[in-house]
Amino acid sequence: MPATPDLWHHYGRARASRDRAVPRAFRWDWAQAGGPGAEVLGDLGGRVVGELGAGTGRHAAHLVAYHAPAEVLAVDASPAQHALTVGLYGHLAPRLRCVHAGAVEHLRVRAGAYDVLYSVFGAVDFTEPRALFPAACAALRPGGRLVFSTLAHHVGGAPARPEVTATEIPGRTPGGVVASMRRWVLTASVWATALERAGFAGVRADVLPAAGDREHAVGTLLLRAFRPAG
């Protein structure tokens, strides 16, 4: 892993100190308040599932507890997020595996290993899609699916980008110093084109309505795609 400051050190830490429960619901939307749930991933019974950018592992833990997969791998490049996941949900091993790795490097050595890959405002948002999507397609078995939720527009209301370019957004180092990171906030058609160029088929994009107060409401794009079976 690169020796760079962990800009996710603070994420989820306050909640982890007071809430260690496995969530009973799985939500895709930004507010984690509505919309479809884990059924979007299909029948997970006996399947191998990977979460790309798992954060504190709450979504992965839910799948292990309630959907009977053979295995869920919670992949995250942040040392702090990986440690939080192990601390919160390590007891769910071996069906939950906490993996400290970047999404692309992990997928490139897991060809044909997964039935389902997903991301909830995770690694898909923060990884160059022209590197991530081909690696994800190759890591899926034929007929496997990739599902991810991402921002329908920038937080604050600026429109999504009409080409594959990243936006610089603020982050904080472990010591609290303000830094920046790249986030891809793209239109649905740009995401779809990037997926198709990487080898995916059957791309579907849905807009999930923004929840919460009008000032802070953020819309969500939910995208689904398949590795062709043939």
C-alpha cells in the first residue's frame, strides 16, 4: 500500500464507538433512509460477494448476517477503516473477510473469483473508472453482476460531469490537516459508457430520490451491470 496519509482515518469513528450492531437494513441511497435494499444484488445464497470500499463494513456485515452468502470480502484501502471493520465485525469470520487493499490491486489478482461486486459510495467513487471497471469485470464470473450507488450530482448541487474527469474534494489527515482527494461524480450516460467499454453489458441506471431537508438533500444514482455469460 502507498505510504500516503489516510484521509479516511476519521470516517465512521464516532459512530463505531457507540453502535456496534449489525445493521438490519441495507440501503443504497445517500441518506441511508429509503429506496431498494439488498434484493438488487440478487439471490446471494452460496455466492462469493465483494464490497469495494467497504468503510466500516456495515453493509458487508448485514449481508453475512441476513443473506446467507458463502463469503463476503470487505475490501478497503484505508488502514483505519480496515481496523474498524475488524474490530466491529471480525466475529463474523470466516464468512466475512476483511481485506486491506486497494480495489484495483485486489481485483487484478482475483480473476473469476466473484459472483457479485458492489459499492455503496465506496471505491467506485474514488477510483479511476478506466482502471477499476476492467479489473472488476475480469474478477467476476461469467454472468456475475456489479452494482454501485454514487452521487447523482455534486454535494452542494453542482451537476455531475459529462466526461470521465475527477473532482477534487476535501479530506483530513489523521492529524486533522485539510487535504484533498479525487472523487468521480459523473452523469449516468458517462458511467454507462465506461462500464460498456470495460466489457460489461445490461447496464441499468436508476435515480433514487433525495431524502432529508432540501438544503442538504443529495440524489443517488444506482447502476447495475453484468459480465456477459457467453
